[in-house]
Amino acid sequence: MAPSLSKLAQNQNAIVSIAGTVAALLVILYGKQVRENRKQNQRPEDKIQYFIKEKKDKRTQKAHVNKLFFKQLRVLLGIIIPKTWSIESGLLLVIAGSLIARSISDIWMIQSATAIESTIITMNRKKFLESLLHYMSALPAISVVNNVLKWSIGELKLRFRTNLSYHLYNEYLKGFTYYKMSNLDNRIANADQILTTDIDKFCESVTDLYSNVCKPLLDIFIYVYRLTTNLGGQTPGVLLLYLLFSGVFLTHLRKPTGRLTVLEQKLEGEFRYVNSRLITNSEEIAFYKGNNREKLTILASFNKLRDHLRKFLEFRVGMGIIDNMIAKYIATAVGFYAVSMPFFDKNHPLLTGDQSSERLSRYYTFGRMLVKLAEAIGRLVLAGREMSRLAGFTARMTELIQVLKDINNGHYERTMVSNSSVADADIGVGKGLIKFQDNIINFENVPLVTPNGDVLVKDLNFEVKSGMNVLVCGPNGCGKSSLFRILGELWPIWGGKMTKPPAGKLFYIPQRPYMTLGTLRDQIIYPHTHDEMKRRGKSDSDLLHYLELVQLSYIQSREKGLDAIEDWIDVLSGGEKQRIAMARLFYHNPQFAILDECTSAVSVDVEGSMYRFCRRAGITLFTVSHRKSLWEHHDYYLKFDGHGDYVFAPIDSATEEFGS
């Protein structure tokens, strides 16, 4: 009977092994077949996807667990743990203490469970009830330990995310960095992805790695000490040797994990970006009936993400098979072999004497400790997988920090610069000078150069003092917007010298004014807060006066006062938004204002009254407009011809030329 059972068990093991091998092969073959089918049946969105892939995959950043990774991680740890003695450091100690208490609890539970089982085997009912009561009395304390550990890990992750988010947003929203990152520098296409999802995943990965490494290390130390003391160093030594070789082998196999994680996050960000573009530009797309074209773009991005996720899944499945074999099953088998060595030695000092009564108890106690040691070694080996994933997030965080640092230092990288038309050695990013002076705007030999390096005007020279309203005109792409972006310090100066008022004394109103989240009051005083408005000595009656000047008094009655909160982008019409923007200008009362077609949806009579108030308030205007009704409100004109030339002259002296 016994041989037949043994043979049956061997047959079952063989069947399980064959089934596992077949399943692994099916997964690999399925992935290969899917890729081949996609190549044979390419759809329109697949062709777009191919173009995107060729364009961006060259920039994919590699991420491995190496010296560079630990250097980058050390910098990030300095951000998320700001001080040696901080709440974060205290939480790390709480986690360490909880892990120690948990390991001690595990050993105590092993010994208590063995004692209970011994009383059952020896049929000692009284001792059994005492041992069971003793065992149950400690369970509440063990439960508290486990939940304190869970709370401290969650709180630590939240604090890590808070510190890193505050640091990155302070850099991202410093000056015009947020604008320059998307308009002057193209190294990072999806900053929102990194600032939201990637930060959360990085902090979660760091926290989990700390607990997942500390607990196995602590278990290994405790169990090695207990086993070495009782069984000698040979038994735990076998497992530690296995840890060394398996760890090196698996770390080598997991190298692609970091790179694949980086690419996954980039593709997730790209997919979210194309979806947000559809929402942002939904009206224009609807007018063009561009839904089919946008569908191709979105599906192209999705298919690219899907193919990568499938490839990553196949890699993880393959690694999972190897991980389970090496870090779990083989480790457990090695553990059984190691624990058997002293018990097969009849002369072992631990097993001498009355072996019949103590042998089973000792085997259970030390055997379970050794199995726990094997599990700890397995978890430590598997922690390498989390470290490879962390390397990907670390690379993403480091890339963002480096780009933010470069932009704040005036260094930009843009792919198109190499194709620019700049050939003058005197022209270059940051070679121009800016001087701040009240009541004057002066350009001395300042070139108008786009971020791509295209020169629109080689040398721009003009001077405007307070009271000299200027009308700016010219064809599309001639340099009107470039002039204002340089004047607003959104774009760097490539040469010459620019004199302008200090920050806060130059105001810009675009054709489509920005409506912030908040009350009607917030729309008028933006970007100030209510407290800043009070510190400026302004009151709600002043705001109502500005609304009256732009003939919007009915808005505060219709919307139930200045404290009304609405979705102002949808509630207000195009003309109402432009008049709110003019009320915003009256509130800030700057020395100079740039009006970029900002009254195109306003009637001529209302427009005239607003311009007359600006003249009375002493606000000097730069206006981009083609309305002849605005000539009477301006003294000079600046006309670009679109070929690198311009004219700056009084309107009265060249009305005919200006009208052309």
C-alpha cells in the first residue's frame, strides 16, 4: 500500500510540474501571437501609435538598482525626511519598534502553539486549558501591535507625500516655471502625471520597501541567533548562503523592471494628456467635427499603453514564476533540509537524554523557527522586486527635480533648437539684460526669438513712457505675442536690453480671460485673495464700482452678490468674461496694461468707456486690435510686417499707412 501511495504522489508531482510548464509556455506564446496579429492587422490608430513611439522612445530613461539609484534616492530621502529629529524619523522608529514587537510576538506564538500541541499529544487536559487561556490573553496586545504598525506605515506614507509634494510644487509654481516647463522646455511632457500619481506611488513604494526589508532582516537576525544558539551555525548558515546566491541571481533578472516602470508612467501620463486635450478643446473640435480624428489619436495612445502593459505583464508573470520557485518553494525546501541536519544526528547535544518526550516538541519549535527564517529570506529576496520598481519612480522624481532646477536657473532644453535660424553669436538664451524702472518700457536692440530659435525681429528698438498708449498690429506670427511674452518675462531675452516696470506694475489681459475657482469677488481681484484685497485698502463697494464701470452691475444681483460661487467659465458669456477682466484691470490699477484683443466681444460704446477710464486712471495701454474705433484712444502704433521689419510712430502722422 505504501509504495503505491508513494508512486501516486510522485505521479501527482510530475503532473503539477508539467501543468505549470505548459501554463508558462502558453502565456509566452499567447503574448507572441497577439503581437504578430497586431502587426498583420494594423488599424489607422496603430499607424499613429507607431509615429508616436518612434518619436519618444529614444528619450526613455533607464532605471536600474545601481550606484546612481542609491545616490538619487539619498537626495529624495533628504526631502521627505527634512530633519534628523522629526516626526518622520519618529514614525520610522515606531515602525521599527512595532516590527520588533511583531517578531517577538511571532516567536512567542510559535512557542505557545507548540506547548498547546504538546498538551494535546500527551492528553494533559488541565495543562491544555491553562496554555490555551495563556495564549488567548496575549492576543489583544498582539492585535494592537499589528494595527499600530499599519497606522504608522500609513501616516509615514502620507507625510512623505506631503513633504515631497510641497517641495515640488514650491519649485513648480516659482515664478513662471509651470509655464516654461510646457512652453520653453520639452524634456517632461506630463508634469501633472509626476506631480500626482507618480509622487503617490513613489512614497508608497519607499514606505513599503522600508517595512518589507526591516521585518525580514529583523526576523533573520532573531531566528539566526536563536537557532545558532541551540542548533549551531550550520543550519542557519545554509539558508543565509542560499539568500546570497538567490538574491544576486534575481536582482540580475529584474533589471528591466525599473525601465519598464518609467515607460509605463510616461505612457499613462500621455494617455491622460490626450484625454484632457479633448475636454479642454471640446468646443473647437465639435465645430470642426473632429471626433473621428480625435478618436484615432486617443486610441493610438491607449493602444501604445496597452501593448506596453501587456509586455510588462508577460515579464512580471515570467519573473513571478522564477520568484515563486526561488524565493518561496525552493527556499522552503532548503529550510526543511537545514532543519533536518541536527535531527538526523543522533549524537547532537540538543537531542541527547530523554529524546522520546522532547524530540517532537523541539522539532516543532526549531522547525517552525527555521521555516519562518526561510520565509523571511524569501521576503527579503522578493523585496528586490519592489526595489527595482522603486528605481523607476526614483528616476521619474529625479528627472522632474532636475528639470525644475534647470528652468529656475534659466537653462532650457528643446528639441527644435537645433533646427533654428539663429546664426548670430551675439544672440543666445539669457544673453539679454533686464532693468527695472517705473513708468517706462524701453527695448534696445532686443531680438524677438521664439523658443524654437526662430528670429522674428532681429533688433527691436522703441520707448514708451507712461501716458503713451500704443496700438500693436500686424499679421499672424509676426511677433506681437512674442513681444508681450518677452515683456512679461515668460520667454528669455536673447540679446539687447529691456527696461520695464517692476513685477506687479505690468498687467496682461488675454482675449479669453481666465476665470478662477471661487466667488464673483475672486474673479475681480484675481490673483489676490480676500485678505490681500483688504490689506490694499479695497472694499466690496470698490468692486461694485468697477462692475458698474464695465456695465456688469446686474451680475452681482443675478448671481446673489459677490460671495456667489459658480462655474464662471460656463455662467458668463464671452463678452461678460472680457468685461470682468477689465474690472480686474481697474482693481489692480497697474502702470502698464497689455490688452490682447480683450474687447473683441464687447460693444464699441462699452469699449470706449472702459478705455476712457484707463486714461483717467493713468493706466498706459499696449493694445492688440484691428478695430478702427480704438485709434482715438492711442497715441502711437507699433506695426510688424511679418518679415522681420517694423514701424513705431505716432498714429496722427501715419494714419493712412496704419489703416493699410
